[in-house]
Amino acid sequence: MDIRVAIGSFVKRKIPKQNMPRRTCSAPLAFPPTHPVSTHSALLFSRVVACIFVLVALGAGVLSAEAQESDDPLRFASWLVSDSRAIPGSLIRPPSAMFGAGLLGVGLVSYRDAQWAGSLQQWHRREAWRIVEEFGDANAMRPAAILVFVGSLFQEDRRFQDAAFTGLESLMMANLLTNALKAVTGRSRPWQEPGADDWELLSGKTSFPSGHATTAFALMTPWIMYFDHPLAWVGMGVAAASSLSRVTLRYHWPSDVLAGALIGSSVSIWLSRRHQKDTRSMNTMARGTFEGNELQERGKRVQSMPVVGLRHVGLRLTF
């Protein structure tokens, strides 16, 4: 079976709208924005993703320190329900200091969007940007996340399963939030007029925040939360490169990708902590039940009986 064909069937080819920017190497910086997607980049990306799937299938246990016994997979359905119920309460709570600092950073960067975007756009001719950009494409990453999660169910490693499910759930929730903000904010993209300062609520413009950055960081952040392994940090580097490519290719402003990264990573951290807390609670309960059963069994096995005779007095123990 050709894995590339199977994967390619899940990925919907992007057809740019009219007046979207070119991504071909022959286009000048002030290009009139109409172009097809690079076939070479899409083919190379499909091969890279196929290799990732093969590596995951053959060496899923590499990221974990030790394999753990798998539990009932129905816990994922329970997490999905409880997480959905917890969303309204989490939205009305005061944001954490880290999230507040991220919002402040987005606001500060927005003042330099035009200047910094112009500096980064000079690198738009590099083929590498068009390749790493695909790792933030939700049309490609959703089926990829599903395949990784399904593959994790065949591994006897609970932590790997939890990370794969958390990444998939983060991807769905973070994209819903980002798409809602896109519809409301109505910010112009770099290739649209009049520029970075154009914000028209409900205008149909969808620059803020970046969906690619949201997707990439929502998918990769859980692996950092679950594993202290260099491969997890490599994934975060890929997410950062995919986000940056959207600026070089004139699809987003720097503050757009920073906001998308903040949303994706925040949702992932929130879900990872909830799932890890639930896992610790279940492990504590299981350990307490096991120890209680052990003591009970020992109490049943160990019996004592006094022994009194004409010449001796003692205690008989039966194990």
C-alpha cells in the first residue's frame, strides 16, 4: 500500500482566492496576488508527512521514558465531555500572568507590524518557507492528528496516548476559537488594502489571528507537556517556522502569528494540565485501592492462635 496515496486522499488542495499572493520563486516582492499552489512543495510535504507517520508507527515508544500499561480508551470520551463543560468557566476567569504577558506582547508587536513584515517578506522566495507552511495547514494536520491518535491506541503507553489525544482535542478547540476571532476582528491581510491598521468588524477579512500558527502550536505543545525529549522541542521549532512562513509569504502580520501561537499553546497547556491532573487522581485512587486490597489479603492470610500446653505457652501464626 502506498502511504503517500492514502495520506494525500485526506489532504484537500488549497485553491487560493482571487488576488491572493503568489508563492512562486519567480514573483517579485510587489507581486499581483494570483498563483496556484506549488506542486513540488505539496509533493515534498506529503513525503515528509508519510515519513513522520512511518516513524510514529515504528517507534512510538521512543518519546517515553518507560512504557505504561494502557487503560480503558473510554477515558477520552469522558475528557471530551468534561473539557467542553469547563470551557465557559475558564473563559470568565482572570487570565494567568503568562497569558497576560502574551496579550501585551501581541499589542506591542502590532505597532511594528508593517515594518517587521516588510523585513521578513524579502525571504519569501525560499522554497523552505512553502514546505514548512504546510505543517500549519489545518486541512493536512487534522487527518494527521487523527492518524497519530489512532496509532497510539495500539501502543501500550498511556502517556503517548494521552499526548496524542490532547493534541487532537487542542487542535479542534483552538481552531474554533481562532475562526470565531477571525470573523469578528476583520483585519486586512498584508496583500490587501489599506494595510496593517485596517480593522473592520465583521467585514469578512480574516488576517487576525493566524490559523496556521494556532494549528501548529495547538498540535505540538502537548508533546512538550508530556515528554521531556529533544524530538518534542524539534516539533515546537517546526511550529515556529510554519508560523513565521505566513509572514514571509504575505499572508499574515507578525502580531497575527503571535496571537495564533498564543491561542494554540494556551489551549494545549490548559487541556494538558486538566488531563494530567485527572491521570494523577486516577493513579492515586488505583494505588490506594491496591494497597487496601493487599492489606486485606494479608489480614486474611495471616492468622494467629494461642497455644497453651502443660509445659509451654505460645502463639501459633498461620500464613
